[in-house]
Amino acid sequence: MNFSLPYLPLREAKPRKSGLTMMMDKGLSLREVENFCDAASDFTDIVKFGFGTAFVTNNLKEKINIYRQANIRTYFGGTLFELFIIRGMFDEFRKLVDSFGLEMVEISDGSMNIPHKEKLEYIRTLSQQHIVVSEVGYKVSGVMIPTEKWVEMMQTELEAGAWKVIAEARESGNVGIYNSDGSANAELVCDIIQTIDKDSVLWEAPNKSQQAYFIKLLGANVSLGNIAPHEVVSLETLRLGLRGDTFFDFLPEELLSKKLK
Amino acid sequence: MNFSLPYLPLREAKPRKSGLTMMMDKGLSLREVENFCDAASDFTDIVKFGFGTAFVTNNLKEKINIYRQANIRTYFGGTLFELFIIRGMFDEFRKLVDSFGLEMVEISDGSMNIPHKEKLEYIRTLSQQHIVVSEVGYKVSGVMIPTEKWVEMMQTELEAGAWKVIAEARESGNVGIYNSDGSANAELVCDIIQTIDKDSVLWEAPNKSQQAYFIKLLGANVSLGNIAPHEVVSLETLRLGLRGDTFFDFLPEELLSKKLK
Amino acid sequence: MNFSLPYLPLREAKPRKSGLTMMMDKGLSLREVENFCDAASDFTDIVKFGFGTAFVTNNLKEKINIYRQANIRTYFGGTLFELFIIRGMFDEFRKLVDSFGLEMVEISDGSMNIPHKEKLEYIRTLSQQHIVVSEVGYKVSGVMIPTEKWVEMMQTELEAGAWKVIAEARESGNVGIYNSDGSANAELVCDIIQTIDKDSVLWEAPNKSQQAYFIKLLGANVSLGNIAPHEVVSLETLRLGLRGDTFFDFLPEELLSKKLK
């Protein structure tokens, strides 16, 4: 940090157990990955190679290495898992993950129908040798999951071995836990946090208003994902109360009188 | 490609005759052009120097050279052509194109009124020594072209020597072939594809939903343009069915039962 | 410039007295700053380190140096000033500015309530040794300043020693001088320009339509700010009439007949 200020919320150093930031890489070049790490590696815990971009990304091994040297874990977006599953190629998927030396793997059913028992089985199998993140929520805007079912899926997926569950939002932030205008589905979020351990959920929150919403609701050390590369530093300022949106959120009572009415 | 998967649509290698991707460069630096080519040159056929940015772009010759070494053709956005035409400087425009050694040239009337006979004459003249792309559609949101006129303009411009016709959308994607909310003008698109050869049209489609719309309608190898530099890799995954939006579009019948309802 | 064209509005060379462009840096890496300067330093007068990003930005001194070598002045976003003020740390703020060798400083009250007399006092004090920009307008969308008050604040802040006053819009462009849909509050803008010297105001205008609005209203050499790094070159084309939006704005009467109806 370039100077010190009182009343800032505490942030863990890496490797963090809570307050994780997951960035979405949609096809950065090698040098762009270096640039990113130079500016934001302290604030980034995980990088997801978004949807199927791993198929067409140049220098993928080298990119993974640069991220690794910056202590950032990488994994393939859940859509890649589904692309293999729908083709009946689960074994090939495992081999692919291993051939790139990835510790972490995402299991999702956002684009296709996977019976939940089968999804849990994938989680059980892969969590024996990998850190599994499993995602709940569909990418299709019309298809809704009832709240009770959503919470139950998260619970059973954690029990099956998932390290964290991800609440779906896509890159656009208008499906899953969000309404079509990008605002949070407050009832769903409320039910999730009443049942699931705070540190076990990573909320996809691509837009600033969504990031601010979760920081206000769950604190500086909420885990957030699908952050664009150039928004990671900004997100860190939101977490620390260094931006207008969260300016007053971590200040002591006696300073709140200076709030704009 | 980093691995193999069945049921992916075939994509030609460069130089492509169909399925072209045109990226819009609004003023990248030299090193950013290198970064872009490193990540996306396999998926990029053409780069347009957007509107009049060629006037103020540093190191333009060097940029053109980097693109050329990556087998990417470059040309000046149609607005630059119009900036010269409205000043009665057609000859100067030709000299400018030649001084930068550009094979390709765009002729448009998106910002100003050019009698169509005159536009056809420019196409005839320039197509003798250049690859001409001609654009149909206005940049002004209130000014509409009747569908029959639109199709007729495209037809006669191709007959006059245009290699491809471009359907206007701007960088913002809310004029020309799109309604003001960014959705496609389906009737207009339908009339165009019934008359004009599929491989002769390049559709400006800056937004993901627009790209997915044309891939669903016309297949993986539709030609699309005005793609932002950091969206070219993502577009390639859309073309290949490697993203949620087109996940089921290239799969065989027997796998479609796994679609989310 | 790569070629010449008649009827372009005149632009001063740096250091400019009017027609300034202020870019917002939200955490660029060192090499991204070099890339930016390579492409856009001729068109950039000032760089603001947005909100509290200066706290978490790596290599901040080196970044300031690169900008300085490109004749670009830098300063900390007003939110950083307010973060110190609300903690009663004005002296520490001054020391911070001096420790980074910054000539320029922003004083604002966009996130917190500062009695205007006190704000004027900060301006008086800091303007003795620094170039002060002071910002008027709140970041909170519901809190409005009456037009007369807004103009009066600008006037008194200039009298107190501010070099320029900034009209607030945030990075999103939907508060302060803009309505929630991003359109300009025309009445407020009108009242400001009737009273305050044109060259004393810098308008935050993050979106293209807002930039075009002010160029049409006040000419090519209006001072604009909160421009994203990759939009600075595009903004320069808007200023010069080299993009569709301002294509006709600087042409002589006799060429206007070619306007699209």
C-alpha cells in the first residue's frame, strides 16, 4: 500500500481463505497477462479461462505459468466441462485438466441439463484429486430454479466435496442470482446466506453495482467472481471503502454524520 | 487448437473466403497491436481503422506492417472516405490509400448524402485496383432506408465491383440493421439474405447478442465486423459452439434432449 | 497528423489552455501506461488516478514519471482527498501529495458533506502551492444541488483559487450534470455556461454521446474529463469532426446541403 489510513477493513494476504477475487480471462495475450499480474496479482486469487476460450487460446501453458508465478490459481470455465460431458467425454476432460497441470476444476450445469445425482457424482470423483468449484444456476434467462432447490443444490454440492459453490451470473450479470435489469434477486440471496457458510460461496458479480451490493451485505471479505481484468483494482478499492459507493461502509459511527442526506 | 472435440463446425484457415472476422482498431498502440496479433491473429481477417482515427493515429505505417505480417488486411473506415468526398478530394483520398500501400478500401455513405449513381461510380473506379468493401446504411438513427432500396443498393454495389457489402451498425450497434434497442431488424435481414449471396455480406455486429443472432441464423461461417479487439477470441468460441449462447447449435439431434427447458 | 484536410477546427498544442482532455487511470500497469502514452499522449493533458486507486496501485511513482515525461500532469481523484478529510487528516494529505511530487490536486465534496466555507478554505490553502481543480456535484444520485447554488459554488471556488472547476459525472456518467439515463441536464449546463468562463470548466463526459453533446454546444476546444484510456483517440476525432457524430459540425455552410435528412 502506498500510504496508511485508519478504519480500513482488514484484508488477508494471499493465499486467502475469504475475500477471494476471481478474474475472468477471455483470451488475454501473454504480455497482457504479464501486465495484469504487474498491476493486480496481489488482489487476485483465481483466474477462470472463460467458457470455451481455452480451446482457442494461444500459449495457454505459458499463461498458466505466469499466473502460477504470481500465486494465482487458474481453471477452465464450467462451460468447457459441459462441452465434454454432453459428448460423453468425462475421462478426456480429466486428462485435459491434468495435462495442463491444473489443481482446480469447475463443475457446472449452466448450459445443459445434468441430473443432479450425476453432477454430485462428478464432484465426488474430481474432488478426490482436485480443488472443485461447482456452479449453481442456469445461463438461460427464462429458466429459473426455485429458491429451496437452489439452496439445496449448493448444500449437497458442498457435502459432495466442492470447495466453494459459485452463484451464476454470466459475464453480463443479468441471469442466475440477478434479475434481467442486473439488480440482485434479494430473496434468493437472503435464503442462500441464511443456510450456506459465507466463505463457501463465490458470487459472480461482473458489474460495479453488484460488487458494491455484496460488499455492503456481506463485508469487505466476500468472495466475488467474473471480474474483468481492468476492474480488479477498482474492486479492491470498493472492498476497502476507497470509492464513493462504499465510502461510509467501514467508518465508525461518529463519522457518519457527514453523510450526504 | 489446444485439444480436440467432435461436432465442432468447420472453420477455414486463412485466407478465408467465408466466415471472416473484421476487428475495429480505434487507436491501439504499436505494442497493443502486437498483443492483439499474438492472441487473435488466427481468427482475424481484416482490421478497420475506425472512422477518422487514421488521421491522429501514431505509427500508422508500423501498425499496418505488424498486421500485414500476421496476414491481416487493413483499411480505413468509410467515414474517412466520406471526409474526403464531402471536401471534393477524391483524388487525394486515392493517393492517401496508395501512400500507405493498402489493398483494401471502404466506400460508404453513412454520414452524408451521396447520390447512389455517384457511389457506384466510386466503386467502379476503385475496384479496378483495390479490393472494395462498400457499406450500406446510415449512421443517423432517425434516417431509414426502405427494405427494397437497401437490397437494391447492395445488389448494384456488388455488380459495380464491391468484393463485399457491409451492413451498417456503428460501434454501438443500434442503427442500420438493428433497432434502437440493439435487436436485429429481422424483416430487413431476412430480405437481404433471400437476395444477396451469403458470402458477399459482412454484418457489423459489435454486441455478443448480435453475433449469436447471426451465427444461429447463418451458421458458424457468417462474416461479422466491428468486433472490439478483446472480443475476437470470444467471438471465435461463439462460432464454434463453445459458449452458452451457441452451445447446442452445432450438436447432432440425439444430444438436443439435454437442452434446458 | 498523417495527412491534411481543410475545415478542421484548430487545436492548440500542449501545454493547452483550452480543449483539455483528462483521462481516468483506474490502475493501469506500467507497460499499459507506456502503451497509452505511445498512442495518446499528444491528446492527453491530465491523468486522474481515479477515486482511491492510488492507495493500491503498484509502481505509482514510476507511473507518474512516465506520464511526466509525456508532458501529462497527474493528480489524485477527489475521493482520496475526502478519505483524508473525513478522518481529520488534511496535513497528512498535503504530505502525501508532496511526497509524490504532484503539482496538481483535486478538492471535492462528492461523497461527503463538507461545509462550503471549509471547502473554500482548503482551496485557498492548497492553491498557494498547487494547481487546484475543484469539483462540484454529488456522487449520490438522489441528492441534487439547486442550479443557482451549483453556479455559485463554481464561482466562489474559482475566486478562492481553483484553476478549473470540474462538473461531476462519475465514471458511469449518470449523476451530477447528467440525468439518470445519461442525457445532459440541459438547464443546469445552460446556467453554468452563462455565468462561468468557458475555459474554467472541465466537464466529466465518460460516454461518447456526452462528449459529442459538449463539442456541439461549446466547440472542439471544450475541456472534457473522465475519459477511458482507450477512448482518448476516439475523442480527438470527435473534436476534429472526424466521426459521424460531429461530421458536419465544423464544415462551411455550403457543404451542409449534403446532410442526411
